[in-house]
Amino acid sequence: MRRFPFGLHVPVDDLREWVVSGIAQPVPEFTAETGRQFRLARGAAAQVAARYADAGFAVALDDVIHEPDAEACFVAPLAPRTVYKVLLQPSLDVTLARNIGRTNKDFDTTVLADAIRGNHRSLGEKNTFDRGWTIIDNAELNVEQTVDAILESMLQDVINFRRLSGSLITGGQPTEDELVSAAAAGFEVVINLDRLAPAYALPDERGTVEALGMIYEHIPVIWAEPAPADLAAFFVAMDRHGARRVFVHCAANYRASAFILLYRVLRLGWRIEAALPDLRAIWDPAEYPAWQAFLENALAEGAAS
């Protein structure tokens, strides 16, 4: 949470450990009193999260929690605030090995092995994609890379979001909160190909982006008349920021995906067959004659040069 201007980390286990008399631990036996103390801790965590979120903080609630408890304990009480549900789930072997290496507990953590085995199975069964969870296998990721993956998952609501590589994402018009997430995820440059139409553009995207410490490039592409000069300006911007992490967007990721396809083929030497799937996952330029002609002309001129 240190990547946000204001961030708060709330480990539910730490709240439980505030109990100095009568604490009921989940092992060796999960009793009715254990359940009551978990509910108390989760209720307190939700209240703290709401208080800080309303004061402008990004809040991470850290808990081992199953559905439907996550909805009941966190999502519903925090409504209408947005809650992102993320399950970190490396393999069971990796999870057990990490437990053995833990240094934040004052007891032999091997006593948790059976509970970990059970939770690993049940979390995978209950906290699923169709219930609104993002599942991240962080077995090969370090802490910073895991944070990157979590923060990138918060961009999935961007219209037609596509993660093309570790340093390049594309999408439609992001919200201000989504730009905050992009900055926190380590993206350094925002290239906007939209014309700032009032219907969906932000009031001051440049100001928002630059206040977050990112570089802002604006190349307004007229939807009905994409021009070679626009593409040339885009190539210059991409070349200038080639070593940085870049977020390219327009209104719905139509312009952006088309320009990225041309950049990959004409600048990076990709085969057209390799570049097409990311565009076709979003739209079909054949349905828009001006764009079909623009792409064909750009590719033909590139091949002839």
C-alpha cells in the first residue's frame, strides 16, 4: 500500500491477536468461540476500512476468508465502495514451504500444516472467478511482483482491458481511480489516443496523470479519419518510452489496439498473424471501412519501405 498516496494495510489476524484474555485460535480446533472472534475481527476491519476509505485511503484487508463470508463480512458492509477480491494461490507445496519459513509467528508454524492443506483446497473451490475473484498464482513472484499483479488486476474493469506484456497494457477510457491503480502498479506513461469527447473523457486527464507522477502523451485521433501523421506521432511516443511501462488507451481500445498492431508489425518486426489476435479479441476493423483502409495502407506502405 506504500505505492498509493495514502494506503492502509489491515491484517485481520492482527486484530484477533489484540485479544489478551480468552483468545480462541483456529488450531488445533476451530470452536464456536473461534468463529465469534473471527466475526468480531472482520467486523472491526470493515469499519476501519470504511473510515479510512472515506478519508481517501486505499485499503487492503488481509484475511483467509471463504465465500460467502467475504460477501457478508466485507463486500456488503463496505457497499457502495468498490471491493476487489483477490486470492493468492500458489501450489500447495509452495504454500507449505512458505509457512515453514515464516518469521511473524511466535510458535512452531508446522502446526498449521493440516489447516493450510484444507484451506488451500476449499479456497480454490469456493473463491472462484465466477464469484468475482481474481486468482493469482504467485509461486514464481516476489513480493513486489505480487503487488504488481494485484494492482494490475484492479484494472480489469477498464473497458476492453488487455495486458500485452509486463510493460504494456491497453484499454478504453480509465477512471481516475483506475489511473491511480495504474500508477501504483508501476506504469510510468499514459498515451491517450482519444479526442477528449466530453461524454466519456476525464475533466483533466493530463492533470490527474501528472499528479500521480506519470508522463502523459495525448495524440487525438479522429475516429472517422485516422491519419498517417497520428500513427507517426504514436511511433515517436512509443520509441521515446520504450524502456518504460506504458498504458495506451482511447475510448474503447479500438484506436489503441489498431495502433499497437501497427507498431508491433512495422516497428518491432512482428508477423501480422502474431499481432492480429490482440486486436481481434476486441473488434473487427472490417466493420469500419475507414479503419480497414487505414490499416491496409499502413501495412502496405511499411512493407514497401
